[in-house]
Amino acid sequence: MKYFPDLTMPSEPVRPQTPWTLDHLRAGFLTTAVLLVVGVVIAALVGGWASVYGVVLGLVIVAAFFAVGSWAVVALARHDDRLAFPAALGSYLLKIVLLGGLMMLLPIDGPIDVKAMAIAVVVGALAWSGAQIWHVLGKRIYYVDYHEPTAAPSPAASSTDRPAR
């Protein structure tokens, strides 16, 4: 009896026809650009240069984290789509640890407004998630392995041609 699944990496892609792409990044980067313009204006009016630096840094962190995480998931899933979920969880854990470490390293009274950065990270992450959801909902994705029918049933076949059960 096997207690653990086979975790060996196959030498060839498992399902090479599965279209793993990074198309969703365009929507995320576009959303980040809009947030950057709006956020910089609001931060400049409300908090000054430290807040502007915080907003810019926060949105750069979000864009980098989502892009690198997406790249890691797609790179592994193109080889074996069973690795998509573990890659997503692993990249998420790594991003949270890195973000926590960065937040601990930044001084509260330094040249970067940490509160503005934190707000930008939260708003940016929500916006990226929304952009990805919007992108995925607009795509035609099969949730099962779809195969075109090879031959249509003959219209001449009737119910009397079926074998008895």
C-alpha cells in the first residue's frame, strides 16, 4: 500500500497541450500602473514625499511578487500541471516571509512612509487579484480534459439495435 504519491519529476511534460501562459500579467501590470498614478497623486497631497516613496515601493513589491510567483507556477505547471498548486503555495509562503522581513527592516521614521507602503501593498494585492479573476473569467477554460468526439453516432441506429441488458 502506498502512503505517499509519486513525487518524482517526469522527464517529459505530462500534458504538453495544456496552455499555461502569463497572459494575465498584462491586466495586473495595467492595474498597477493606474494605481500608481492615483496613489502617487493622493500620497503627494496627503503625506508628502515619504508617502509617495511608500506607495511606489509598495506597488513595485506587489507587481514583482505577483509576476515572479506567476512565472514560477507557470514554469513548473508547463512541465507537470500537478505541480501548479504546490508551486503556488510555496511561492505564496516565500512572498509572505520576504514581505514580513522587508517590513521589519524598514525603519518606521525613515525616508519611506511604512503605513503608505502597507496600504499600497494591500490595495495593490486586492487589485492584482481582481485583475487576475477578471482575466480568468473572460477566458474559455475547460475544467475537465476535453476531447473532440471522434465520430457522431449513426442516425440510422434505433433503439432496437441495442443489446439487451
